[in-house]
Amino acid sequence: MPDNKSSIDILTESLLSKAKKNDILTDSGVTSEHIKRIISILKDEQFSEDNRKNSKILIDKILDEIVEGQNES
Amino acid sequence: MQILKITLNNWQGYYGSGKKSTIIDVRGMSGKRNLIVYGQNTHGKTALWQSIQYAFYGRVNKRKTGWEDGKYKPLVGSETHLEPLLNIRAYEEKDFSFSVELEFEHGDHRYQLIRSHVAKKDIDIPRQDRHMRASFVIRNLENSSFIPEPEKFIQSILPERLAQFFMFDGERLDAYRKLFEEDRDIKLKEYIGHVLRMPVLVDGVYDLDKLFSSAKQKEKKFIVDRSKSAEFLNDYNLWKGKKDEIDEVIKQRELDILQLKDELSDVDAWLNENDSGAEAMAKIDIFEEQIEDLEGEVESFKIQMRRELPNSWRAILTPRVNVRLEMLGTEIERQEQENREIGSLETSNLALNNQLDGNPCSTCGHIHQNLSLKEKDKIHAQIIENINRIETLEQTRIDPNPTYLRKRQESLQRITTDINLNGLIKIQEDLLKKQSKIRSTKQLLKKAMEKITSEARGRVQQFLSEKTKLTKEIGRVEGDQDADKKLQQEYESKTRSLLEKMGGSAGKKTRAHLNIEKKLKITKELRDIWEDVREHHSEAMRSKVEEHSSDVFMDLTNMSSTYSRLSIKPNFEISIITKKGKRDAGSSGQSALVAYSILDALTQMSGIHFPLIIDTPGRSLDDDHVMGLFSYLFNTDRQVFLFPEGKELKPDIGDEKFGSNCAATYEIKKSGDDGSDSYIEGRIKNLET
């Protein structure tokens, strides 16, 4: 085994890396914490058919939070 | 997650509960948590393996039918071939309850899980699943609290759908290999995607797409609303311009008023310091104003008197004229009386003549007949007397001339008036009072003027004049300010009204509009990076699984001189590649190793920490590969439970080779008259004391 990183670790790293390099996201106040929260929602909702609807709502809330944060800054 | 202890109560072949329950302790010394349970076929290895499935998910697949067919073992039954979960002997003894307890470690906490089924109270003998009542609790042993949603908690540790990658049956390994190879189990491929967490990316792209579309719809609405509001924009700008202008004027005027009040304040301060002079000047002003007012009133009285005087002679003559008018009235009344008497006498004579002539009375119609001479003489005498009286009256009724009398009466009536000389006298008295007041006020004025010098009076006069001027100016400016404030309100009202028609945007984008634009921008970028990572992640995971499984396979296979690696296609079709670069079908033993290699890679990559629990792990493998596989598994950092059949791994050899890797090894034995009861016998014990 070359390393012990799991799939979720790898995709999280990839998403964080791309988000960090994205000027629009960084200028909009999107933080690593926001990205991790979205990943966590999608991971938790992965096997719950009912809750798949919730993931959109929960992500939407995070997006609103980011926009509000940008307005306040 | 690591399992520390398994307790079975009346579970399948394992009879007994409470003190007689079956306990498998895995709390090994030095952190050893691996387990081997040896058992011959039908002794109860699978039942033990299934106890963990039951504990976690509350149901047990019929062994050979897999995880997806939805067929599960019955909870109760009286016959062995039905494979009920409740021990048949207990059932026969009317002990209708069974349970599995697990003690496990997850994160930094230890938990106790108890899942059980017991016959419902009103059921004497349960014969169907619905006759049993389920119970499931998980308790945190660190703080003795119960987990509120135990099923959800378990799914967070290992989703049931992925359990087949961690709990599997060696007998199905070859089938796994074929499924990978032939690309016909779409569901399994989907689960591989789940194990590799692809839904986090796929669902993420989907959700972000949906959120983007939703935000786009909202943005369109804002754009439409904004275009509608454009028609009001010109009017709004016009009134807004006026409002801004008047705002500026009002603001400037506020400053002007402040400045004027400052100046007034300075003047007042000077006047206060020069109080006596100022007081005298103030009095002078007051007296002068009073005199002016009084003179005005006097003039007014004089005008009134001048208006009233022409009628004063009438007022004087009226009493005498009234006497004359009374006399004239008497004369006129007399003449009218005489006229009425003449008429009456003439009527009387007519009636008397009718009597004489024997005609009917002109008034009553009566006829007097056979009048005597005496009576006739009397009538004649009366007629003559009446005629004489008429002649006299004719003389007096026109003396003096009635026309003259009437004209005279009218002339005298025109002279008379109701004006009273008292009113005129009152006006004159008031006039005299005012003139007296003027004189006394002038005296006071003279005294006040004597109090200040001419020079001082000049300075005071100057400041008082300045004060008056400033006060008037402030009044004027404040008046202008009030007027402008009314205009300001009007403009505000108009702009507000237009603003409402434009949805509060004033032609600009609303805050909500701007927010949705920001959200769209962020959502799009997030969606793009999610999509980007999704495209690459799938390939990266395939590559890692391929690399990892190739390493494991090459470690385990006894054909490392022939094979070079495993190849995994994007659709997870798997092949063994020879050193010559060709595909090789491989034997069933090699296929089983491929399956192990893939399962190991997938479970390692999943990030899920759960023991590998393998029933009949050596099926399809020859002895060399079994030993190699077990050796590999026990040397990974994961917890491994192996339930080998006697042919796969003899207990003595297993204990010798791998006993030191385990917390304990056990062997399943059979007991009872018919050999239907299973029980566990401990072998190697590296347990915590």
C-alpha cells in the first residue's frame, strides 16, 4: 500500500486544493471549512435516499452563509 | 471500529442465555484484536458470522442468496431446516427470546450494543416474525448514555450496503471475481463507487447543478422585475434629483439659521450686559407702540363719530315729529270714520224707502204691509234726519284734504329715526378716555427717554434694531425652511412611491438580486471544481485500487514469476496481466486471490474502519495461498475475524502459525443428544487479565 490515504481523504485534498487556487471562491470567502462541511454533508447523506433531498438544502444553507459572510466583510 | 466482545443468547445453534450465554472475548493483550474461530461445516461458523450482521442491521441474509435479494432468515421456527434465528431448543422450552450483544470500540469511546427479539406479550407461541418484538440499544460505556438514534449511528460506522465488502463468505469469492470480470453486476459496481466515495463527487455535482439552476431561475425573476422597473426610472431620477437638491438647500439653511441664532445670541448677550438701557429702550418701544395704537383707536372713534353726526338732528326732532304724526293719525282716522258712517246712513235710508214703498227689505227680505200713517211719518222723519247727517259728514270728511294729510304723514315718517343720542355720547366718552390714555402714555415715554443718554440710546437702539432685524430674518428663514420641508416630504413621497413600483431597486440591482448573483458565481465555481475532481478522482481511485490490489496479489500469488500485475479498467473490469503483457484467466485459486486483493484495496481505500469478517476464508485456495493470505491479513493494521473450516486451516496449525497475532482462538464444538447444540471452546488466550 503506497499510502494510507482513503478515498475521502484524497478527494477532500483535491477539492480543497482546487478551491484554494480558485480566486473567485477565495475572494467570495469560501474557506476550507465550508468545503469540508459540504463534503461531510454529501458523505453523511450518501446512503440515505430520503436524506438526499436534505443534502441540497444543507448545501444551500452553506452557500447562503458564504454570501452573507461576503456581504458582512 | 473494533469489536471487543460478542455475547450470544439463544442465537441459532448456540443454546443458552444469561449465565449460559456464549461469549467470545476479543480484548487481547497489547492491543491484539484478531480472532480465529475454527469449526467444521454445519458446526455454527456461519451462525457466528451472521450474529454480527444481526447485531448491526437486525436481519440475516439467507446465506447463499447474497445481500440484495431481500430474503432473510426467519426470527422463529420449530424446524431446523427453516434456519430460525431463535435457538430451536429454547423455542421448544418456550424461551422465546434471543439476542446478540457486542462490545466495541469506535473513535475514543467504548460502546455496548444489544439487539434482541422477544415474543410479544399477547403471543403464547410465536410462529411468525410479526409475533416477535424487536429491541435495539447502544450505550456509551464511557458515560453510560444511550445513543439516541442507534440505527443511524450504525449506518455511520458501516452502511449496510457496504457491509458485503467487510463481511464476506469465502465461498463467494470466486463469484466476486467473476462479477468484477464480467461486468454484469451493476449493483456491485455501484457499491464499488460508494466504497470509493464517488457519490460525494457525483451527488455533489448533481446537487450543485440543481442549486445553480434554482439560483438561475431566481436571477431571471430579478432581471424581469428590474426591466419592469426601468419604465419608472426616468420619473424616479427626476424626483430624486429634486429631492437631492432640496435636501441640500435645507441642509444649507439649517447652517444659516444656526449662524443667525448665533448672531442673535451675541446681540442678546450685549443687551443683557446693558440691561438698564435696554430695559428703558424696551419700554420706549412699548410706549411708542401703545401711543401709536391709541392714536389709531382715537382716529377710529373720530371716523365713527363723523359717520354718526349727520343723523343726530333726526334724533333731536323725532319726539316732536312723533307728536305731529299722532295728530295727523287722529284726523285721518276721523275722516275714515265719517266715510264709514255716510255709507251706513245711505244703506239705512234705502231700507226705510223700501218699507215705505212696500218692497222687501234689501237685507232680510221682509215686507212691511199696511203701515200706519204714524209709522210712515216716523220713517220719513228718520230719512230726513239721515240725509241731514250725511250732508254734514260730507263737509267734514274732506276737511282738511285727505290727500294732503297722507302726504304729510309720509313726510314726517321719513324724518323719524331709531338712532339714539346715547350711542353718540358713548363714542365721545371713549374718545376722551383714549385721548387721556395717550397723554399719560406720552408722559411715561418722556420719563423713559429721560433715563438714557442720547448716545447710549443710540447704541441700544442699534442693537435692538439689530435684534429685531435678526429675529425677523430668522423668522423669514425658518418660514422658508418649513415650506421647503413640505416640498421635501412631497418629493420623498413621490420617490418612495416610484421606488415601490420598481421593487425598491431604484433601477439598481436589489440586495437579494446581488446575493443571488454572488451565489450563482460561487455555486458555479464549486460545481466546476467538484466536476473537475470527479473526473480525475475516478481515474485516480481506479489507479490506486489497481496499484494496491496488484501489490497484494503479487505478494500472495505463487505465480509471481508469470504474472506482473492486475489491470482494472474504468468500469472495474479486472484482469491478471502476465509479464508478457497478456491477459490471463487464472485458476479459481488465483481468482480468489484477485478478489481478496480487490476487496482489500477497496476496504482500505474506503476510509471505513471496520473488521474484516470472513467466513470460510480459504475456500477455493490451496494450502500455500491460504497461509500466505492469512499471514498477509494478520499483518495489516486492521482487525480480522476468520472463521475457517477444518480443511482450510487445522486448529493446531492455525494456532501455531497465527495464534500470536490473535487475542484468542476458539473452536466450535457440538453437543447434545442429536448434536444440534453448538458451543465455543477457547484455545489460545492472549486476553487482557
